[in-house]
Amino acid sequence: MKPLVRPHGGGELRPLLQGGAERTAEAARAATLPKVRVSSRERGDIIMLGIGGFTPLEGFMGSADWRGACDEMRLASGLFWPIPITLSTDAATAAGLGLGQEIALTDPDDGHVLATMRVDEKYRIDKAHECVRVFKTVDSAHPGVKMVMEQGEVNLAGPIKVLSQGGFPEKYGDLFMTPEQTRKLFSSLGWSRIAAFQTRNPMHRSHEYLAKVAIEVCDGVLVHSLLGALKPGDIPAEVRTRAIAALAKNYFVPSTIVQAGYPLDMRYAGPREALLHALFRQNYGCSHLIVGRDHAGVGSYYGPFEAHHIFDEIAEDALETRPLKIDLSFWCYKCGGMASGRTCPHGDADRLQVSGTQLRKSLAEGKPVPPEFSRPEVLDILRAYYAELDARPAGAGSTSR
């Protein structure tokens, strides 16, 4: 069997999660340190650093790495990195911290300690500059832009020691897998060519088609679900992953598909986020990333295939994980099945565009969903979720993770 792709940077996985006696001692020390509460996005980044998903980073980026990631998609060391991984706080908190000081980073929801950090640098950034470079817009309606513009005035940089996985293993069980675990699983299955399918939605027929195209040229597919926070209106992870499990059970050969989850929040950075998705899937052991239409996009901020093109703009040695680019897919009534722009000769009148946005809209409004759109087992789970939403008292809302 061929070896799996190497972790990013060419070395070994570098998980920052402490264990055993070291974790016990560090947790006791953290109780005595000044506390800085992190955002939901930063919590996800801490957990990814902890499990080795952001190998080889040792913590949150300083000003040189922030600038390099924004402007050149490279760190000061020259290592490819397409999106800044930063931690911020308010000016008053930052002013009270000295360089070299140790702090405890706490969960935004319940305040428990996620990690400790040595403050090596404090710096301010041009938030609009980051947004233009990473998101290609400063429109506050863009959820990623909103996150950056609302973060603290001062960034804190330095190495971290991670003490918690934020409750993800307890909530999601075996679905929450670390890069070490996926690599061991792939090796046990005899896989070396693995395509990652990134999803923040239940899989409809178009997604199923993309995954099956990948299976034709790879040993298997990792359906890798985002478990962190989403934008309002998106379907929660626990519902989405049950729907994906039903699809996998009924419509895939068992030895060709694995479902797992990872702890990040969506940034909705389109092409840049596609690169980040490929980077950390390399750490998970995936040789390819399925890149379809409007990968990691939102609204109309990005062209439908910008995430395809950006892989052609980076250096050949930037990543070992390669994009598996697939054209717009749809149901063609004349072809009698799913097809893409590269395989179907028919016109728009014969095509049904399969859209996650339209699927959510139809379900939320109680409208019928064509069988060409989604499998019945998936629709049953999603209809039950929307029926539960309708039955809740006004203002009860739903959680994003």
C-alpha cells in the first residue's frame, strides 16, 4: 500500500493537546492565570491546534505571519497558509498583559479553560485589509467579514498548550475524529488515495454524485462534516450527520465511505477557505479534496468556480493534497440521472439544479421536494427536524452546534 500524504510542512502531526500528568499540572497552573475569553471561531481554532489539524502551527499567529497569510498566503517562514489563525481581545484586557506573560484561554459559553498561552506579541491589524484579502469584500452582511470586524481591537500571539476538546467528543462520540484517528482508519482500510468531501449541509443528490465520482478514482471518501458554528438558517450538525449516515447506509458501498466531523466554525471565505480545507485535510491523511460549485461560499460574493481556479494560482509544492475539481452537477431528465456540464449535452430546460439553499427553503416552507432532489431517507430526517422547529414556542430558536 502506498503511504498517506504527509502532514502539512512535511513532518509529523503536531497535536498541542496535553495529556496525562502534564495536562493535570497545566490545568492546575491555568487556574492561577489571568483569563481571556475567546470567540466561537477561536475556540474551534484552539481545538484544531490541539488535535493536530493545524499542523505545524504552535499557536496563534503574530503580525508577520498575519500579514504573510493575508497578502501572500505564506507565513514568515515561507510555509503555505491561506487564512490567518489569530486570537483577539479588547484593548483594556490587552493593556493589562505583559509580553512573556502566561494566560488562560476560556470557552465563550461556559468559561472553562481551553488552553494556556504565552503572550509573545500584542498587535493591531487593519481589519478591512484582512477582509479584502481573505473574503474579497468588506460588506458587513458577509458572515466572515462580520466575525473579523467584531473581533477585539488587539491580537495576541504566542504558543499554546491545549487542555480541552470543547465537549466535541462527548457530544458527537465516534463521529469526532482527530487526524491521528483518521490516518489509522485509512491505513486499516488499505486506503492511500482518499478524497475529502467538505460539507456544512445534509447531502442531496448533487453531493451524492460528487462523492461517487470521487470513489471511482480514489480508494474511498471521507465525508467530513463541520461541527462548529454556522450562520442562522443552516441545519445543525446533529441533524445533518444523521441524514448523511442514512444516505451512506442506503446508497453507498460500505467499504468506500467514512463519515467524520471536525470542530471549526465556517468562515465562508470561498476560494481561500477551499485552500484551508485542503491544507487541514492533508493533516487528516486525505490526498484529494472534492471541490464543486461555490465551495465554502455564501451569497453571491464569489464566482461559481473561483475555488477551482485558486488552486491553479498557488505553487506546485504548496500542498500535497490536490483538488478534485467537478463541474456544476444537476439532474437531467433526458439523461435520466445526475450529470454535470462535462457529461450532459442537453439544455437548461431538461435540467433540475440541485441546490442546498433551495432544499432548505422548500423544507422550511413545507413545500414538496422532488425525488430527483434528495433521497427519501434523508428527507424524512430533515422534515422531522423542520416539524420540530415549527412546534417550538416563538423565539426558542435552535443551536448552531
